Amino acid sequence: MVQQGYDYVVVGGGSAGCVITHRLVRAGHSVLMLESGPDDQSMFVQMPATFVRVIGTERSWIYQTEPQAAAAGRKMAVPQGRMLGGGSSLNAMVYMRGARDDYDGWVRQGCAGWGWNEVLEVFKRAENNQRLSEPLHGTEGPLRVSDSRYRHPLCLAFVKGAQEVGFAYNDDFNGAHQAGVGFYQSTTFDGQRGSTAATYLAAVQDNPRLTVLTGAHVLKLSMSGTEVTGVEYRTKAGTATASATREVILAAGALSTPKILMLSGIGPADHLQSLGIPVACDLAGVGGNYHDHLEVGVYGRARHPISLAGNDKGFKALKHGIQWKLFRSGLLTSNVVECGGFVDTLGGGRPDVQFHVLPTLVGDVDREPIGGHGISLNPCFLHPKSRGSVRLRSTDPMAPILFDAGALREQADVDTLVRGVKLARRILRAPSMSKLVSEELEPSHDAAVTDDALEDYVRQRAKTVYHPVGTCKMGVDPQAVVDPQLRVRGVARLRVCDASVIPTIMSGNTNAPVIMIAERCGDFVLSGSR
């Protein structure tokens, strides 16, 4: 067993890990960052439009739930990034912060200092926006944010069609108001992906104070009583221990961070004892409060072969590849999820459904897409009521987690998706859409469908939007795992800074908020809050 010493050990080289590592190294500290996957040097990672080809490879984890009773008994797959940049190297690059009410709601739950006014300044500090600036955007940060260089005709048709059925155009979903339809900004620059590996980590990768180990699987934390002293990890070369003279920071994500904590004896005592794991700190909330955005596809057949289908094969693929390689332009600069919108389907004054629109027919990790050319309109609920959990299946660090997503457990979530599907079907039949779309393929060719049939469709087809959060939630209540400075309660020299700390999921895509959380973690660590 090899012994190594650093000021800080960061577990996870994903969206959050690259950010906190950047901040610590820039402040003059020695940092070891451990990432279980490989680097991000794949053409399919760098090309914005080809990210779907990475899912299912060595650069992703495919977590699988237990059978979900409320989702037609299905086992559901939740892909996550497994490479430098993590989710920011695997996702659709949509830049979305969420709404003011989300963060002010965190404060009401006991997360002092996390209100909208506080987090807005951190979002701006991180952001380097191509087009937008003050008072709501930043232009000098490491995170590159830009407009798509390519706008697909089917996406343009959706934006116009949604306006035709009554929804306003929104030029900035991170502006004063979230509601409306339009085009998403993305974490891209110069026609390529702008992950945290390509931005934050790249800026410090040659610094001698930084050590990055890929292919390093963390087994557990090293502890002395209730104080964390380092981590144990495994590589192809064998098992090693790295000591942290200051702190260990967990940034492994909402599905891996609670697993590492529980393997280390930090978690619900009854669960740990049932597996024979000595309890270092009884924290009932570890692995609880799991929630995610789920969406359902509404699919339309294109009148002409204009969708993305078929562009990844033969001469077309070669042509697009050369255009991207030489000029960083054309179809491959698209983040695919170019457009969408936020809609209040209940009239409550706050959007409860978000649309992710793809100019192709998409399936899921475990379901092949419908063949041919078409468009996918994917409404997702923004404020899930259902909750699930992550537990250990065994004491083997390499064993899969025992994962109950709690999918659609609450009827309110199903009802929201049904309303979203109804709205998507209306938009699909709008004049601008009808010019390019000949028919609805799913859920039904028929315009009239009963609510019961749509509910059945939702339960059969709902899938993740890749936004798992909440399993080490921040707060002050008995179920809180970390305090508002992201310190693990009852454990010294240990923080968590990833999506697991989110107490209630924000209204929109989670990558930008995770980056903000990691930025704030850097503030807390460097200010000496222990």
C-alpha cells in the first residue's frame, strides 16, 4: 500500500471536482484529484452533437434502479459521467441556473446564505457569456456559455409552433423570467464542448501542485474516530492511501457520494449495522431524499428526411466531421437539445414543466428509438414530489448500489407529466410544426386520447433527464447531511460539493447549479470555515 500526502484530496473529477480543484490549486494548495474513469480526450466528447455516442461506453456509469412499482414495474437506467469533466463532459450542455424561488426556498429549509441574491453573484463570477452581461450575467469567468452556431429547422418550427398555441418567446431563460419558449444557451465555445475539464481543469492542469489520477476507484475514507484523514483507493497498480492534511472533499455525485460515505461508516446506523459496517457517525439522511427530473417523449414523423437521423453514417458523417474539424461549424456544433421552454400548466404563477426538444427520434438507454426521421418533444416535471433512496447492496466497494428511485410514487408527478404531454401534442399540431411534421407517432396517432391512456403512457415511458440530486442534502434538520458550509455533520475535515447536497431540485438543468455549489465550496474552504 502506497502512502501519499496532500493538502486536499478531491474525490471525483466531474463538474464539481474540476471546479473545486481549480480554486484550491489557484490558491496555492497541493491537491490530489481522483477520478474513476478516463480522461475526456474523445472526439465524441468534444463534438457537441455526438454526446449520445459516449453514453454506455467506459466514460459513463449506467446506474440501474430496482423495479419501480409506480413506473410499470420497470428497472430504470440513470446514466452519469465517468471521466474528467463528469456530467459536463457527457451532458447536452444546456446552461440553466433555475429560478429565484428555488434558492429562496432553500433558505426557508435552513440553508442560510443560499438565497437567490447570494448565489446569483457566484453564477456570474463563474460565467463567461458570449452575448449577455450585467445585471444578470458574467463575462469573465472560466465557464464558457454561448448561443448555438447551428439551429435545426425542426427546432425553429417548435419555437414558432409553441408561440402559435399561446406561449411567449423568451430570449434568456436565465434572465428576469423563466417562462416562455426559445433557444437554450449552452456550455460551448468555438463550436466545441466547454466542460469543466476543458475550462476549469485545463487552466491548472500543468500546475505542479496538482496531481490528477484517472482510473482511481475510491474504496472508502480513512478515519481516526470521527475525523477524516484521507482516502483509500484502487488503481490498476493496486491499493493506495492518500492523506489530506487539511480536508477531503467528496464530489462523486448524487449516486456515488452516499455510497462512499456509507462504506466509510457514515450513514444510517441501522443500515450500516445490518451489513456489519462499524458506525463512525450515525447520519440518518445519507442516501435519502433522492429525486430527479423525469420526462416523457411525444414523437412526430418528419415529412422529409431532415432530422439528425442518418447524419452519423457514411458520406454524411464524413462531410459533417470534416466541417467540424476544419471550421468548428455545421451540424456537429449543435448541442442537439437546442430549444425548449418553461410552462406553468396549473396557473400557479411558476413554471412546473420544462421542454427539451430534439430534432430526431430518441429512445432511452434501454429502448431503441423509433426508426426514421422525426422530432422528440420531451416535457419534464420541474418540482418532483416523489422521493427515493440509495443504499449499499454489500460491503464490496465495487458492487452496484441498492437504488430505489421512487419514480412516480406520488400521483402529483404523474399528473404533471400528463399535462405536459397534452401540451406537447398541441404544439406538435401547430401550423409551423405541421409544415414539417406529418403525424404524431407516440403516444397516439389519434388527436383524442383519454387521460387514463395518457397516464398509462407516462408510467410506461417516463425516463430520467439525468438530474439525480439530494442524497446528502444540505440543511439543519435531522435528515440533513451537510451544513450550509457543506461540512458533513458530526465528521471533521470532510465536505461534500456535488448534486447530492441539493435539498430540493431547482427548476431546470442541474449542471450550472452544481458548478455554482463547487464555487461556493471553494469560498468556504479558503475562508477557513471548519
